Amino acid sequence: MCGRFAIDDKVNESITDFVEQTGRKPEDWAPDWEARWNIAPTTQIPVLLDSAKDRQLRFVRARWSLVPPWSDAIAPKFPTFNARTEGIAEKATWKRPLRTSRCIIPANGYYEWTGEKGSKQPWWIHPADGHIGFAGLYSWWRPKGTDDDWTLTATILTTASVPHLANIHDRNPVTLPQRMWEHWIDPTVTGDQALADEAIATHQDEAAALDYYPVAPFKTGDSGPQLIERAA
């Protein structure tokens, strides 16, 4: 599971470096993400995608909770900010975006909680340095029968926890090394269960290398880099 994460403004430079390495940097490339330390579902998140329409790499904002185009409402009856990888190619909500609409969602790390309600302990899970990239899916949505603007929405894939993190939560967001990012988002690569399983296998080493420590409890509206400071 991944229900809260954080990302600083250094991600603009990090993603730009990655795109330059691909040799596919668009002329109008100008990422401008601002640091946020307590990102919640249904709010805006940054996503890196490879547009099937014009094969341009784009670093854009999306609403965190994927909404399939056939949905009557932008808030489905069930949570869609995470997508379980088990049997994902057979699920109505996920199989279409898995096929051609995959993305990378960068982060400095994410939060999980342990303990009983009322006394839960938050943990900050993160790489030793730099950013991680969550495997994600995206979809465009707008109200049926309208000419309203399309809304870009996205979800983060999850899988069973690696042993290293199982004492905190039984699910992990799927993290991918940069060497797999371009492959994952390539819309010409068939998105099926085999590709999802490949991502999970690659994720194992990435997740095993993540560090974690307790942080002070915080509220939904709290923000700032102090949220990721180790608790005394």
C-alpha cells in the first residue's frame, strides 16, 4: 500500500537528467514541480509518461486516483490510488491503462503506519539518496456527454512486501530502477501480466535497499521537510 508520499523540488533536475540521457528531451521541456511533503490521494502528483499520440516524453501533473474513462464519476465507489499487481491484466479498471498507458511517479520516499488506531506510528521509507520511481498507470477522464476538459488521473502499483519491509506493512508500492523506466512507459511495449511480473521482479532489489525510520505523528494538512525528520 502507498497512501502518502513526499517529493522535493530537486525532482525537476533529476527527471530532466533522465530525459536527457534518453536523447528524447522535448524542446519545450520545463518541469516546475514544487516540493510537497504530505501528498494524499486525489491531490496532484507528478508523472513521467511517454505519449502514445506523438511519442513525446512528458512530466506533468495528474490526479492521484485513477478514473477509467467509462466511470460516471471522478470519485469511483472503491479506492483507486493503488492497483494490486496480482491479476492486474484481468481487472476492468486496470487492464486498459496497463496495455499502453503506464507512467513513472517519482518520490523521495513514502510513509506507512504501524500500531493501533489512536496511537499509530508513522515510518518514513526512502532510498539512501535521490529519488525512487513508482510504477504507475494513467488514464484520461471527463464527465460523459460534456465538453469539459479532460482530467489526467494516475495510480501506483503495489505488490506483496519484501521481507525487509514486512514488519511495517504487508504491501509495498512497486519501485523501479531508472534502467527500466523507459521500458515501462513505452506505449509500444505490450502491457500484460508478464510485464507487470517483470516490474515486480525488478522491484525486489530496489525495495530491499530502502531505508526506514520512525517520524513524528502528523496531521492530514501538515507539510514541510520536518515531516521526514527522524523521531527523537
